[in-house]
Amino acid sequence: MKLGRVVGTVVSTINAPAFDGRTLLVCDLLDPSGRPSGGYLIAVDSVGAGAGETVLILDEGNGARQVLRAPGAPIRTVVVGIVDAVVEPSATGARHRRRR
Amino acid sequence: MQLARVIGTVVATIKSPGLEGVKLLVIQPLDRALRPVGSQLVAADAVHMAGPGELVYFVAAREAAQAMPDPFVPVDHAIVGIVDAVETLAGAERPGGPPAVGRGRPAGGGRPGARATGKSPRAPTPRRRPRP
């Protein structure tokens, strides 16, 4: 799974039937410290994520279709969680808790 | 899924069984500021309505074949939607502007060649900032 930040939505009226009624989120990919790592993904929302939120992105087809209960859908990327914090162990052994 | 611009069509008479009647389009993947990124590729048109010049989104890998009427076809990229608009959500941008690809990162960080367009890293359109 990947960390991302929701930065937008894709509006589309002509699409494959599996996408009807689904929200497509444009997500910048993040490194563990929360900085954008350069890429982005368009993911189907399954948790009601909003603008600017850090999210957990599943980028694997079989799991994605199970989460959405959409067998046979051409969907591979799904937002499956909203991240509250990422805890990183530091060099000194102290634990840094990065709030989002 | 990623954004792409349709830039051409592919005409092929002799194709693998199952690909008859499948429209093949040349697409240029784009970053989220709609700048070209990466190399062009051929994608099957699963919405039957995409044409040159159109902004679309496509899916890669096994899921591309799932978008076709017969899901057991040799297709690895498929256009699954035509984009009306890419909306940047209010509050999504951090102060100081959007994290454009290749911008604002320390030298040597990130993926090499992530921005292979050779263009200015500045976004082509002015970004709206939240009013104070």
C-alpha cells in the first residue's frame, strides 16, 4: 500500500460502467515523512476521504475489487484508509509522531 | 489510474484473436498538471468514444483487460473514462503552492527522470490560493 494526499477529483461522465457512482480522487504520492515523492495516482474512494487528507492507497487489483465488492471491474487503485499519523523511529530511539 | 491525452490511432489488420473490433489509441500519459510525462503507449479504448485530442484516464496491467467486453484479451492498457474536468479541491494545497513534480525537493532526492519533459517546472496555469 502507498501513502498519498488527496489533491483533487476527476469528473467524468463517459466512463466504463464499473465507475458509475464512484468518486475518483487525484492523490499525490508521499514518502513516509509526508513529502510528495513526485508521482500521483487516480484512485477510487471507498472511505469518504476529503481534500488535503493523507490516505492509504491500495494499488492492487484483486484486493481493490474485493474492497469495492465489484468483481470483474477494471479497477486497481482504491483509497482504503485515512491516515491519522505516521510514527517513525528516529536515530536516537525516540519515536516521532507526525501528525497529519 | 493516470491521466493521458489521446494523440493518435493505431490501425492493425492482423491482430491476436479477441482484439477484433477493439479500437487502439496512442496516448501520452500526463502528470496531474497535465504536462506530458513518460513515453507514449498504445491503449485499447474501453469506452468506445475516446478520440484524438481528448483527455482520458487509463488503467494498466491485468485490470485493463477486465475493462474489455471479453476479459481474456491481450490488452495491458485501457482507456476507462473521458475526463470532463480535473478539479483541485479547496484546501488541498499547502501554503506555498502545489507540490509540483520535481519542485521543492532537495537536490538528488526523488526519482531521477521523474520530470522528463524538459519544460519549466512552473505550472502552466496560475494556481488559486485560498484567500486570507
